[in-house]
Amino acid sequence: MTPDNSAPQPSDSFAVPAIDIAPFVVNRADDPQAQQDRNRVAREFDAACRDVGFVQVHGHGISEEVVHGLTDAMDAFFSGLSLDEKKLWRTPPGVNRGYAPPKSEATSLSLGIEPADRMNDFFEAFNVGIERSFYGDESLPEEPYQGNVWPDIPRFRAGVDAYLAEARRVAVTLTTVAEHALGLARGTFSDRATRATGTLRMNNYALTPGVTVDLDGELRGMGEHTDYDFITVLWADRVRGLQVLSTDGTWHDVSPDAGGLLVNLGDLAARWTNEHWMSTLHRVKPPLVDGTIERRRSAAYFHGFDWDSVVAPLPELLADGESALYEPIRSVDHTTQKLLGSRAGIANTSARRESSRVLSARD
């Protein structure tokens, strides 16, 4: 095989911190130790967000039963249907719902980086998300709160809906943790997320029958990217593939702890904090086993803000003399620009800070 010069490099200093967020999940109103435990979690979360941008989260409260309902639904769709059957649930690039077949997206274009072969990420995915009806407000614009499509598979919707609700709960909890960790007034973030957008993307990395992949040149399961929203809650198989770019410019393999979730920050967190918190670059390069790609499943819940929230560095987080690195932008406009890259093939020209890190790592 062709050598991969950007393969992960060993490093004794790189690690994704593990944090038990149970003090924010379990109601301990009568426990005098509860606030001290919350303060400790907030300090740990702040350090992880500044140094790495990824966290192994324990104590999240999502049951194994709910996770099994999700994975059963994913298996029934990705493995139980043929490619032609799955394509019946494909939606246009402007609709961030439904099925995305292999080699129909190029995630690196969300950063404006042209891959060698456009629209060539070979993962397949199925997206659902928070609809307008969730908030009981049909006056909300359709684009940020698009309606879901549901394949006609027994228990698929029930399993996915149950996990979506739990992943959203964890993300809302982490929004509260973030306010504590940054020393912000209560409601600084949560008041901007009373109608938060949210998308659950279920991914399948495998060689799908009928899809040809050159194993020497097309090992990009998902290209280099940063996540678009505020916080990402990720369930994944404990299979190698996810790689994270560290601050020294090298890539490192990361997989979730047993029973844990991987949580990382998105672009909106970096913008609010003027990059004191990191929207960490990552990618997926699934491993080869006996000449084929080892199957890997993941489900990422992307939690945002109200569609019309204007995101800009918070003045209270700027040090004396520090300048804002970003101009104000509406949350929906930022997400739209990124999606036009990954799903519609229109390179995003407003992500120069992130793309420069990718190009530097490639060099």
C-alpha cells in the first residue's frame, strides 16, 4: 500500500481526558458536597476544552437499553437494506435529513479544502434532527428545523427517537457545564438555546456492496473537518478510525472508553470563546483488516443554538488587549456555509483559520 505520511504519530503527551459529569446529571440538592463536585467537574471540563477539545464523558445517564435500540436501528437500515433500497430515503443536498450514500459527500470542503477526488468520503449516513414541531412553533423557519424522513423498518423510529432525546439531554447538560467552566452568568448559553437546533447523524463505515473503492488511494472515510455547532455528543464502536489533530500538528487515534461517550466542541464554541476553547480538527480513516475495511458505526448528535443567534467572541472572555478573531455571524448562516461544502460540493471560503491547520498538518 502507499505509505500514509499523515498517519498518527506516537506521543506520550496526548490523551483525551475522562470526566464523570454525574454531579450535573444526578439531582443532589440536599447534598452539601454537590456544589464542590460540580465545581471540580467544571474545572476539569475547562482544562480539557482548552488543551484538547475532546472529552471522554462518563456518568452521562444514557442506558445500555437506549444504546442497543439505536444500534439495532442502525443495523436494520445499513445492513438490512440493499443500496438501492437505502437510496429511496435519499434527500437533496439542501435537506440535511435522510440517507447519504457512499461517495456523495466531501467533509473537507466544509473547510474549503479540495480533496483529490471530489465528493469522495466513502461513509454512508442517515440523518434525523429536531423539527419545528418539537418546540410547538410552526413559525420557525423550516431550513434549520427540517422535517425527518423515516424508513419503513419496525422499531427504527422508536430506537432512534429514544437515543436522540437522550443525546440532546446530555448536550443540554454540557451547555450548563460550559457556563460554569467559563465562569459565565447562568443562562449565557442556555438562554440562546431555548429553540436549539440539533441533528443526529448515524454513520456506517464499511465497503457497501456495489460501491467500488480503491484501497490504495481512497482511504478517506470522512475528511478532515471541525464540527459545525456548539457541542457534539458521539457514540461509536470501539474500533480504530477516528483521528484527532493535536496542538503539535500530528494525528492521533481515539476511540471511546467502555461505557463512555466522546464529546467535542464545534465551531460555535471556538467563536464564543475566541478560541480559548478548541474546535478540534478530526477525521476518520478506518483500518484495513485482511484487505477490506473493518466496519465501524458511530452516531454524532450536533447541538447548536437558536437559528437566529448571533455568535461572536464574548467580551467577558477576552483578555486585556485581546482582539476578537471572528466577526459576528448568525448560527444558521455558519451552518449553511459548512453544509454547502460537505453536502453540495461548494467549497466554504470562510474557514481560513481551520483550513490552515489542516494544510499545516499535511505538510
